[in-house]
Amino acid sequence: MTTSSPWRATVLTLFPEMFPGPLGVSLAGRALAGGLWELEARDIRASATDRHRSVDDTPAGGGPGMVLRADVLAAAIDAAAISPDRPKLLMSPRGRPLTQARVVELAEGPGPLIVCGRFEGVDQRVIDGRGLEEVSIGDYVLSGGEIAALALIDACVRLLPGVMGKEASGTEESFSEGLLEYPQYTRPQLFEGAPIPETLTSGDHAKVAAWRRAQSEALTAARRPDLWAKIPAKAPNRAGRQKTPKNKTDG
């Protein structure tokens, strides 16, 4: 990504009015207004050729629902005229799961073109012919790809230089090291009988770091065994950290 060209998200959708949506407020919205990134929402229907502006048709082989036509979607992708170095994504429940590592890669690049599917899906020929990378944000089905695209863009934008107030905010959080984030606390010191763990108010930075690491490991082992299995056995504090952490004490 060059300094002369802001990170850019180009979204192909049947509902461009859904953008920027939540991306127009808070950190992402201020960064968008400040020119730290750019957003272009393009209407797929603008590439339809018949008088009814049809974008879908019945699935070959029969079955319920409708499928986005290859010719219309391909024309919409071509009309976006993105540079070859920009990835082309299709939000799809059958895609590879979106990970923080992939988000970092996308944030460090020039920005993706994102296709938001609708109906029963997209004609496979345009997926193959235009080299679309299918991406999933979870094992569930949405009405369309727009909400998934908003989530992906937000995850990327917050990592762009100048968007977050403190650069450390992007490194000490869930998935930054393959672990879930440790529990967070702030004032008041005592809330409904529960105190802030003493270690966090001790002023001993080494002890705080060790406590946070142990908590992250315990949470990951308890809640995300799939992630925990990928942590090298030599990682500090791994042995014996299989229980859910106690948030009210230092235990």
C-alpha cells in the first residue's frame, strides 16, 4: 500500500444504500471522513442488460430460490476496473473462515473488492472466471453478504495507520497471538463486591504481563480448543492452564 493511495474497499451489492452504515460512525467513520480510507458501493443491478434489470435466474437442475447470473455479476466486476493487485472476495458461508491473520494481510494491502451475494448463491462460473476468493465470517447463513462485508471492512479499517488512538490497541487483543484476550477491568475498584484483581493494581508490569498471559491461555483452552491446539507446546505458561480463569481474584 502506497502513502499516496488510501486503503480502499469496493463493494458490489444489490443494496448500495446499506453502506457505509455502521462504518460511517465511530473510529471507522472518522477515518473515512478524514480520508484515511475510501469506500465505494456499486450497484450490481447497474450491469443488468434487460429492461427489467434482472440479475438472477432459476438454478440449473431445479431447486428453490434464485441464483445471481454469471454474465451480470461478471460485468459488474469488470466495470469496477480495480487494479490487479487488489484481492477479489466473495462473502459466502462456504468460504474459508476469516481469521485475524487474513484481516492483517488485507489491511496491509491496497484494499479488496467485495462481492455481496444474495438469493441461493452465485453462478460458479463467475467465481472461477473472475478468481473470487470465498470468505466466511461464521458457520451460519445470512440473508446476503452485506453484513459480512461490513464486518470484514471494519476489522481491516481499525488496523490502518492512524485509525486507532493507540497502536498497542491492535496488538494486545484476541487472536493477535492466536489466543483470546485476557479479561479487562477499570474503575471502580470495587463493583458489587467484586474487586479488581490485585495484580493489576500492583504496579509490577512483569506480574501484570504474566497474569494476562495466563488468563489468555486459560480462556483459550476452555473456550476455543481449536485455537489452543495450534499453540506450540513450548509456549510460556501453557502447562496446567486448562481451567477457566477466576476473574474476581488472582487465583
